[in-house]
Amino acid sequence: MFKGIVAAALLALPVLASAEEIGQVSTVFKIVGPNDRIVVEAFDDPKVEGVTCYLSRAKTGGLKGGLGLAEDRAEASIACRQVGPIRFKEQLKDGDEVFKERTSLVFKTMQVVRFLDKKRNTLVYLVYSDRVIEGSPQNAVTAIPILPWAQ
């Protein structure tokens, strides 16, 4: 019975994409610990086959950054592209969280949410950072028209 409850709880959690690092550049040299850097990551939309998003964001280095204790900046950039035939794995809900990653020890996260613009037949992805007490208005958006895929 306990296994069934655990399985049901896991199924209730949102399915989020995991990012794959594509590359990075150093922005500030640090004597101790890793340098500050900009990281480019890619992730596939878990509910929409044929869509990959590329996210670039700042990662804080130094001793605190190396130990995972630093707070990363809120700025990010996103570009999503159709990389194959677009197929919906399940019904989409506006504002679905597609990607989420902690950007500080406890209180801050960076997330990507998806909207469906039915009138224009377009998927819209928004990246933003939030904090338990106060979020950031800094954000970036990208859109993909849903078109047939040429084989």
C-alpha cells in the first residue's frame, strides 16, 4: 500500500525538463573557486515533442559559488526552436512549468513556463526568476509557430 501512495505522489508531481550544458564562457576571474560565467543549456519540452529550448544565464563563481551557496543573478535569455515534427504528448495548460532550477541556496528559482497562443497557433515560452519574498521583473520570451515539419 505504501508503494502505491508513493507512486501516486510521484505521478502528481509536474514533469520538468532537465537541462544539458551546451557551453559556457568565463566573465569574471576568481582567485578562489570557479570563475563567474555565462552558461548555455538546452532542454526539450517534456510535453511537446519536437521543441528544444536554449537558455543562457549567469552562474556566480568564487568560493560561495563553488559550494552552491551563492545567489545567481536574475538575468536570463531564452530561444526555443522547432527541431522536429511538433506533437503534443498530452493536453497543454497555459502557464505550465517546463523547466525550473534553484538559483540560490533556498529562496530563489529560475523557471520557464509555456503558453499556447491559439489565435496565432504559436507556442510561447517565458523565462523569469522568482524569490519567496520578492521576484524580479526581468524576463525573456520566445515563440515558435506550430508549422508542418518538412521531411
